[in-house]
Amino acid sequence: MKSAYSGKIILDGESYTVSPETCYGYADKNWGKDFTSPWLWLSSNDLVSTISGERLNDSVFDIGGGRPKIGPVALQRKLLSAFWYEGTPYEFNFSKFWTFTRTKFDCHETKNDIVWHVEQKTWRNKMITDVTCKKKDMLLINYEAPNGSKRHNRLWNGGNGKGTVKLYHNGKLVDNIRVGHIGCEYGEYDATKY
């Protein structure tokens, strides 16, 4: 979830230096033949505790999914997430049924923004994530699925999301976290057409 990069990027003739101390790296891979709908992804390691005021250097979270498949069966509105909080792992994984993971989420477009609200709970932990990203800072991705289909026509992608994450354990607030440089994606296509 947290990747440290170093090197140089040249864009339009201007050189930018990337270092592990100042970058908010991330890398992953999508699996399967098609992209999920809804498609949701949020991730960041630019985290500051609003309780202590300290930067959380050993922390990162990642939320993703929407409609995963188990064999031919699509599961509606399911997300996986993990939060590595200063050395302690918190996981919200619906496939680990014994944790009784429950998820509610809403994503929508306004005139200028994409907005995410995600609540996830297990028997012992809870994470509430609220993120906003300006459309002017995002790309409308033109993805063709590995199976050759093109279903997503409003798939937003950005890296400048801002927001908060509230993390709880056994009903007590662990931290209220200000989050920046959030990698974020959202898209949904009309599944009745396919």
C-alpha cells in the first residue's frame, strides 16, 4: 500500500525530483476480465493526527472494490480495506466472515467535486472515511477492460483528494486523521445495458 519512490520526472521540459521522504507513492494491479461497477478506490499515506498534531509516518490506508465476484456470482456493494496505523493493522474484509465486516458507502458527483463517504465495521473496529476531490484536478479515464469491453464512461481518477479518517477500536476513538494526497477513483456504469 505504501511505496517509496526515487528518481526524476520530466514533464513539458521541466524536471521534478522524487524522493521517498516527499512522495506519496502507491502501486497495485487490477485482476480479472472486467472492471467492477461501482468502482471505488481511496488510498493515502499523507496522514496527520488531529489529536496529537503529529505526522503518521508509519501509516497508510487503502479502500477498494465495489462489486467483486466469487466465481460467477457478483456481490453487491462490497469493499475491502486495510489501515496500517503506526504499526497496528486494521482490516475490513467481507470474505473473512468471522469478523462480521459491514460496509456502507456513498459516492457521488457534484458540479465541481467527487465525494466519497465510507463506513466499515467489524466486531472490534470501525473506520469512517470522508473524501473530496476537485474534478478540475482529476482525469476521466478511458479504460478498455481486458475482455475488450468498454463500459466505464465516467471513471474519475485523481491524486489530490483531501479528507478525514476516523479510526475506532472497541468503541473508542483511536485517532481522527487529516488526510491529503489521496489517490481516488470512482465510476459506475449502467449494468442493465450489459
